[in-house]
Amino acid sequence: MKMATVRRHAMSLADVTEQPHFKFSSFRVRGRIFVTVPPGDELIHVFVAEEDRERALAMYPEWAEKLLWGGKVVGLRVRLEAAAPAAVKSLVLKAYEAKAR
């Protein structure tokens, strides 16, 4: 999957902006971050709920791993090259919906 596809999908969602976040890029809905993009466009960090995260980890261990922040699991790190586009789009949508509430 290409970062351009992730970007198009995220930006197609209502009220989404792309903004810098330190050395990363981020997608936000009304100021709340739901995806970050580390430099290089090879990975994305998707901030999904625990249930969605655990399901993705079980289903996609070849490209999804736990994202830690300060020792706490806060989402998923997704390796785009190996990822299934439909699954990534679904995860991005779930993260968006959680932050849009």
C-alpha cells in the first residue's frame, strides 16, 4: 500500500486536516489526531480502540504491531509495504470515527 492512498482516504473524511506533528505528519479531525506518519512514508501509526487493535494484531501480524507511547499501548504501527489496503482503510476509518465523536 502506498502512503498516497492512505492520504487520499484520510483526507476524504469529513473535517480532516493534515498537519505537522513534531517530525511526523498527522491527520486530525477537529484538532484530534487519529493517524501519524513518521518520516519516510513507510509506516503509519493508527490510534484505534483496544478491541480494534487486538483484532488487527491477531489478523495481520505480518504488518501490524503494537504502538507504544511511554510504555503504554496506544494504537498500531502499520508497515504499509506489506499491508492490505482494505484493512488499513478500515483501521483509519475506525480511528477517525473514535476521534470524531
